[in-house]
Amino acid sequence: MADAAGDERQWWFTVLGPVGARRGERQLDAGSPRQRALLAVLLLRDGRVTSAPELVRALWGENPPPDAMAALRRYVCQLREALDPDAGLLVSEADGHALRIGAGGFDLTRAERLAAEAEQARRAGDPARARELLTQALDLWTDAPLAGAPGPYCATWRARLEERRLPLLESRLALDLEAGQHARVVAELTALTAEHPLRERLQELLMLALYRSNRQAEALAAYADTRRLLAQARGIAPSLGLRELRRRILRADPLPPAPKGGRSGSAGGGAERGRPAQLPHDARDFTGRAALVEELIAHLGAGRGSGPALCAVGGIGGVGKTALAVHVAHAVRPFFPGGQLYVDLQGSGPRPAEPEAVLGAFLRALGISDCAIPEGVGARAALYRSVLDGCRVLVLLDNARDAAQVCPLLPGTDGCAALITSRNRLAHLPGTYVVALDVMRLPEALALFTHITGEGGEDARTVVSACGCLPLAIRIAAARLVARRAWTAADLVPKLADERRRLDELQAGDLGIKATFELGYGQLAPRQARAFRLVALPCGPDISLGAAAAVLGLGTEEARRTLEFLVDTSLLESPAPDRYRYHDLVRLYARACAERDESPEQCEAARSRLLDHYLATAARVYTMNRPGEPLLDHLEPTRYPGLAFEDRESALEWLYTEAGNLLACARASAGGAMLRRAADLLLVTKDLSDSGTGARQYEQTIVRLLTAALEARDARAEGRLRLLMIHLHIMAGRLAEADREARAAMALRRHCADPVLASHALNESGIIAGLQGRHEDAEALLTQALAAYRSYGNQNSAASVLGNLARTYQDTGRITEGVNLAEQCLALYRGIGATVRLATGHYELGVALTQAGRPEDALRQLEQAVAIYQDSRQCLWEAMTYWRMAEAHLAADRPAQAAERAEEALAILQGPSGRWARANALTVLGHALRQTGHADRAQVCWQEALDTYEALGSPEAPAVRRLLP
């Protein structure tokens, strides 16, 4: 706190929480409660003198004790002593007293100042700053205002200070909604409206947050609850604002669009007679790139007094570098009345233009006769710069090969400018503003296609997407359509759908995407060409340096040098350090090169090295999270090493960053010798399904590999994949499907000697039996699973079974025994040094303690669990823990807190994999809402929960159905 952070002489006083005083870092003893009340009264009087009788009434009310005046004098003396008499803060004047803190800090004053600054920031159009200031102000309320201070004066001010806090809180929540954080805000607003049910602004914000979270029925139910509560308590109807918001929700009004703005940056003009005007024509259908056009215009037009303005545009072939440069060059012609020079340097071809020849052509265009043009690059460049001195000329150097080709052609004096395009990066040209041109955004690409062909709609969008939003590809597709009057965009869709034929289809006359890419590929050395081909084989969205090194069979540094060269030639992109990706069409071309120039065995070996890399690395991450589980001893062996990690955080970062690539690699490895390794890769990346990261893709990958395992009659791979399907079905509440998979897994365990399958099949079957209410079967299966895990030293999974058994004991009324088993589960996790699995121990014990009627103890366990799940990015388990915390708060008769925790669970549970858990949270939320008087909204929650339970065939449905009328 800025006001409190001075030296040892700096005072800081607080009333927005416990009444107190601090000097520097030293907290002062404010004395007894009545003495703290005296300090609060004097602080809130803001330096004004308060008479002794007034102070007595403030501390004791209208009926003070007989010795009140004597006690007051004693409190004043003690307070003056505590505040250092030499400081002179507490003064006595005319039978009264005042506290004058001078330059000292006061939390209430600071809160008011921050609130005022927040309002100024909001009016100035800086909502982020306004929210930051409001958060700082609200943080000053550390507890109930004037905590520990008795007396009527403090009681009155306590209510006032709370009333001052609520508008600040409402303003901050409104800014959160403006920033699109509606799902997160719902949890906070649900608790606040339960605490302040008649505060209409909070109800309005809640309705809006629910509506923007696609929870229209709940938003309308919240209005109905508010209308009823206002009628019962005050006999009034909701405000006009609430009624208007309800009408908007009933009409399903769309959210207002975000404000858009922008300037057009294009200008034109004719060339002065006798000056060069060599620019190619500006394409009439030039589309999009508005911000970039403005940017380049600003840089080229601002070249004053510090040498020539230099801009370079880089990017892959066909991305529209030349079209952009020509368009910008025409726009800035008025800035360059001395003329415009243009040359195609043919840098992507086999015979790039020679600088000496280009300089000769430029000099002739500038009026120098042939006989006056010297020989040699150096002499011509010197004359060229001399001729341009004092002129204002723009030089457009298109399709440059490298800096060596460009440097002699650059003007050397103020007023001139050069605009360069190249497939190679020219970032090392001194003083050059470099732009890396990407493909068009989809709306721009669609606008270009529509402008050329006159066709829009979904088929046009599909064509443009198949072209990867690459301008050249779009122009080729559009040209084919225009040349065939009987065709529509729908006729192009199937032709471009086949990836193996797409490049051949993108050919129109002399224009062809394949030929454009061939120019760059043909310039690569053999090692670079091999890297270009092989790194395109993986199917993930991008590829890390480590994975690419595995594909190539190279060391990390050698792989980096090779890949960075491909980036410099625009054949590869680098969206982040040590990460690489292809444009979609470039990837297709590179794969075609791999099929043509690599043998099938070489391609298969590259894919196998990649799978080894991912499996070995993911296995390390898995065991770092699960010490005491010897799964590494039961995985398929890998020949290519994986990555090592210094700590668990970097391991988790790798896992979640690589999620899409891991699943893509597994899907591509469904056949032949790689099937078992692919199944094991899914086994050791199981945390992805519980985190919500690509849960749907994870399930689709399992299905694909399971189909391959059945075709190959590989019982080991099939069994492990069925285990993963069982887990997904359980977490999603699909118990019938989970039971069917479990029976198949139990049958397979008899046909293959796989301890992983044997033990996990028993455990999962026991979990399913418990959830279905078959408690005797559950106990028997879990007991067998515990023995199976212990038989091969799997302490981690043994702890998990103890937690599952604890739940079974609770379900059958053995509450104390259930708590004991949960405590054993937690102790075992601690003993083996578990990390993320330690959260499971806390979770199980928290659930058991809630059942045992010890909600406060349960919450302490669950709070530890949720912190670990958050740190481990286990979103689904984090949400389930919030649901359990809501149950504990309900058990402790705290419905407002229960509602807030349930809302936090719902904010996380958005995807299909969390439907069952979402229904559980909605059920608890309904109970909490009913207890806080929000019966209509409770009914909406229960109805949604019931719909989900019935769709899943969950056993919870009958109990929820009984809650509804």
C-alpha cells in the first residue's frame, strides 16, 4: 500500500477491517475494544474536534455507565501514549479531542481517492486501468469494517462503509462484464445476490452475466426471484432497468458489437513529366490488409532527416507481397514527386537479376545517358546515389533474393525511400522496418474471392479455407471459376477437398501454386530439402524443435540451424521460439516431395522416431506426477530418447503445449508396428482428458486406435485402450457405456499377461459398481484391485483404490471406517511423495469428512486439493472439488458460499466431457439458491440437472425429479 510503505515515521490507520494503527512496519497496540472504538470515532471525524459528551454517546449510546467520563479520559491517555505523545497526533481542545494524522495514511481516504481515479479512467476510455484501480480500492476492505470496535457510532458507520464498498464492487463487476468475463463473474454475483437479495444493481449484473453465459432460463428465473423478493420485502416492482433487461433477454437480443474503427490509407497522384513512373498497375480488386497498408504508408511517408525510409515485406510465395507493395507504392506516390523506380529482382528464380544491370536501368530511367553510365557495381551505385541526392524518389525492389543483391540498389539520402519484397528475411538490413506478411484473415480472403467471382456464401468460404487463405491460391481458384461460366463455387468444393489432388487443382493457365513452391524448394541444399520434406510428415498443428530433431534424427543445434534457414526462406514459419509450422498448402507440397524423394521406409522411420520421442517424454511426465507407479516398466520400449525436465512445472508445460501434436501422432500411428506404442502414448497422457485439454480429440483418438487394435487382434493394445474409454465414460457419467467397456476389459485380462490391464480393469469395474449402487460388488472388486496393485509394487494406484474403498464404506453407512480409509489413502500418497495425486488424497478425505458431519475439516482438505489441481491444470477435477466444497458449505449452513463454489464449478464445466459433473454442481446450486430465497432459479437449475441425468441414464435422476413440482 503506497500510503503505508514509507519509513519508520510513516503512519497508517485502518477502519476498513480491524481498527488499527501502524508506524512503518510496526503494528501498534490500539488497546481494548472500547479504546479501538475511540480511535475509530476520531479517525472518522476527519480531524474535527469532538466534545467529551459526544464521545461518550458514540462509545456507549444514550445510557452510558456512571464512570463513562472517567473511562473516556483513561482511553484518551492510553491512546495518546500508544500513538507517541511527541508525534502530536492526538490533540485536546476546549473539552474535546481530535486526531490529526497529517501526512499519515488512512485506508478510507485512499479507497475514496482510488475510486475517484477509477471513475476518471473509465470516462477517459481506459476500462482496464479503471478495473485495476477499483481492485486496489476493494482490497483495502480486509474484513468487516470497524471489526472489533463496539458502540453505536461504529455500528452506524459499519453499515455506511459496507454501503460504500458495494457500489465499487458493482462497478468492478460491470467492467468485468464489459471485458467479456461473464462466466467467471457469475460465481461472485451468485454469492453476492444471496447475501444482498434486494440490491437490484447486483441482480441486474447477475442476469446479464447469466444471459451472456448462454443461461437464458436462469437469467429469467433470477428476475422472477428478485420480483418476488422485492414484493414481499418492500411491496415494490423491479426497477425500469431490470424490467428492460428482462425484455431484452426474452427477445434474445444479441450483444452489442465491439466498437470498430480504422482509417483508410490510400492516396494517388500522377507522376511529374520527365520523372520515372515505373510502378506496375495497382490491382483493382486489392482487398484487405488495411492496417498493414496504413503502417507501411506511415513508415514510408515519414522518412525525414534520418536517411532514406526502408521497408521490407517478407513471406511465402503467393502470400501477396508484390500486390501489397504495389498498392502501398501507389498510395505514397504524392510523397515522392521525383518519381518511382521498379524492378523484379527474380530472387526466387534460378537466375536472380544482377545489381549492376539493375543500376544501369535505373540510371537510364533517371535521365543518365548510356555513355555516362560507368562499369562496375560500385561506380554505378555511387552515381545512382548522387543522382538521387536532393530528390524524392521511391524505389520498389520486388522479389529480392538476399541483402547482398539489395544493398547496392538502396538510395542513400533523406527524402527517398525503398520498399522491398522477398521470400527471404531481410531483417539484417540496417535501419529497415521489416514486415512478415501472413495469409489473409478469413473475412478478407472471402471478400477477395467474392470480389473476383461475385460468389459468396458457405461454398465460397469452404473454397477459401481449402486455399489456406493464401491470396495466390484464392486468385487461381477464382480464375478457374470465372473461366467456366457453368460452374459455381459448389463445383470447386469437391475438387479441393482431396488433399492429394488439391495442389494440382490450384492451376490456372500459367499460374500454379505448385510451381510457386517449386521455386523455393529448388534452391535448397540437400540437407535443407530433406528437412523440408520430413518435418512436414507429422500431422500436428505445429512442431517443437525437439520433436523435429527426432523426425530428422539430428542433434538439437543442427536441427535448429536447418529449420531456421527454412524460416528465413519463408518455407517454414516460426510462431514462437523453437516452434515451427507450415502453411497448409506448403505442407501438402512438402509431403508430396517426401513421397517423391523419400522411400516409404525412410518416411516410416521418421514417424517412428517421432513416436518414440513423444512416448519417452510423456512417460517421464507421467511418472513425475505419479511417484510409486512402475508403469515405465510395462510400456513398449523406445529406441529414440525423449526430453528430460528440471522440474515438474516445465514437464507439465511441455505436456499441455504438445497436446495437439501428441494426439495427432497417436492417430497417425494406428497401424502396424507402432500401434502398441501409440496406445501407450495415450495411456501416459491420460491427464489431458481430465484437464479438459482436447478431451474430445483424446476420445476420438482412442476410438480410432481401438478400431485398429480390434482389426489387428492385439489384445494388449485393445485392453489398455478400453481402460481409457472406461475412465472417459465414468468422468462423463455414461455408466452404461463404462460398464460395457469394463466387462470387455475384464474378459481380455484373462487372455494376456498384462498387470496394467489386470489391475486397472478391477479398479474401474469397482468404481462403476459403486456408482451404480452395487456396493457389495464394488467392495469385492476394489479389494481384488488393491491386491493386484500391490503384487507388482504399484503404490500410487493402491492409494487410489483406498480412496475408492472409502467412498464405498461411506455409501454403506460405515462412515468412521470410510474416514479411516481416506486418511490411509492420503498418508500413502504423502509417503510416496505424490504431487498431483496428493490432491486426490485430500479430495477423498474431504468428501469423507463432509459425510461424517465435519464440514470445516472437510473444507480444509478440499482447499488443499483445489490448489494442487489448479497448479496441475486438472480443470475437471478442480471443478469437481468446487462442487464438493459447495456440499460442505451446505452442510455448514452457509448457502451463499455454497452457491459461489457451485458457480465456480459451472464456470469450468462447459464442454461435453463435464456434463455429469455439471449436473452435480447444478443440483447443489439449486439447494443453495432455494435456501437463500431464490426458488425460481433453483427450479431452473434442477430441471437442467435432471435433463442431463436422464440423457446420461444416471442413477441421480430420481432424487432430482422429486425436487421439482
